[in-house]
Amino acid sequence: MIQTKELTRTFGRNVAVDHLTLEVAEGEIFGLLGPNGAGKTTTVRMLTCLIAPTTGEASIAGLRVGRDDMEIRRNVGILTESPGLYDKLSAYDNLDFYARLYGVADPAAQVEKYLTMLGLWERRNETAVTFSKGMKQKLAIARALIHEPKVLFLDEPTSALDPEAAKIVRDFIGELKGQGRTIFLCTHNLDEAQRLCDRIGVLKTRLIAVDTPANLERRLFGRRLLVRLRRVTPEMINAVHALDQVTEVEEKDGRLTISAPDPEAVTPLVVRRLVQLGADVLQVNELEHGLEETYLSLMKEAA
């Protein structure tokens, strides 16, 4: 659905995006992560034909950036960091304006559909300037969807929202995925990315890594089993270390951290051996580092 090849954008001597090669599948939620200035927004602006690449190629749904720009704009929706609404217009008139701009066949029905979906229909006649930031963000998402785009670009969709408004937006993004839409999500919120995204790319001008959050974590840290015991003896440590597939065992505060390529396969062997030695096994689970630790490690490697 989205393809880039050596996509590059410079501003004078500054390189904002450096030889980005990437593929995003149809129906996928793809998260682009990176610090401020990493090139996330510049990437979105190139892919939505708001600015031209300096070099390289990109296509959206088979349409070529730089050749089919008008058609691409008709087929994508975009939510920028600032909602960009007309404050003096009502919520209804904001959406009606964009629906007519995009040539939507039945603007009134489409406006009602999305205002209702996002819980704004009862306030449709109120001006956008009177809305809270969360309500403006929901209205901006409705605006991005009003023409039923195949691909949706969301740049920091929950930025500065309160927890309740952010949850509403996240839930709605999840619903959009269920409709088969392709969503390109730029975010600083790592928890949000872990919840929503099928895959993530980590960008720091250049693309550092692309994969599922779980695969990136395993690539960096390997797979480890955490076993909490009431009491640990040297005999227990040695016995676990002697098991097939176990490559390393560390003990700290009554916990054994066991490195193994396949924790699921080794777990029954570990538990059985420890119980044979009289151990009280209190808890067993795979050790997870989470996306935050994974992201920070990737940033450190790229420094």
C-alpha cells in the first residue's frame, strides 16, 4: 500500500530524511517512532504530497509521488499535529466544507456519520473555537476521514490530550483498523504504539529498525524466563543450567533469570527439575522489556 525507495529530503545542508526504504501493507497500522527532529513529520509531508522529495521514490496504493500527486491527495487522509480547523465555523460546517472540497457524493450523510461516530453530533452547531482540545482532535480526525480515504496518516493524534480523550482517539483508531484501513501513525507515545501498531519503524533521520515490537525486543535482548522461588540454592542454579536449551542462569533476590531460545519449550523442564529439588516455585513468566526499553536501546545504538 505504501512503498518508499531511498526517499530523501534535505533543507539546505540539513538532511531531514535520509534514504528511507520502507513498505507498509494494506490494512496495517504502522507506527513511525523517533525523537523530535528525526524526520517523522517530513516523511508524512512527502508521502501526502505536501512537499516534494529531494531524491528517491514513493508510491501510495500504486500512485507515484511526484507524478500522481492530485490523485494521492484524493485518496489519503491526514491529521497534522495542529487540528487546522476553521474556528469560526461550526463542527458541521467544518466537515461539510471539506466534504464538498473532496467531491463527496452526499456531504450531509457523511458529516452526520462521522460526527455521530465520534460523539459530536449533539454539538454539531457549535463553533470549533468553543471545543476542548480533545473535541477538536476528534473533529480533525472526522475531517481526515470525511472522503473515506484508503490510507490515513496520523501525526501525534493524542498529543496533549487528557487521558479520557486520548483513550477515545486510540479506541477509534482501533475501530478504523477493523475496517481494513491502512494507518501510518507518527507518535512519541510508546505505550500507544505498542497497543495499536502491527509493526513499528524507528527513525533518526535514517531508518534504524523495522519489525513488530515483540520481534525488536527479542532481537535486542533475546528471550529469557523469569522464575521466582521462595529460596534459591546453588544446587538449583546448577541443575537448571545443565538443562538442554538453557544458555545462561542468573540469580538475584530469589529470582532466576534463564536465557533460552524457546522459553515455552524449556519452562516445563525448569519447573519439573526445581520441584524435584524441593523448590517452592512462586511465579514463572517470560521476561519482557517493553517498547520503551527497546526504543531507548535502539536510540543508543544509533548515537
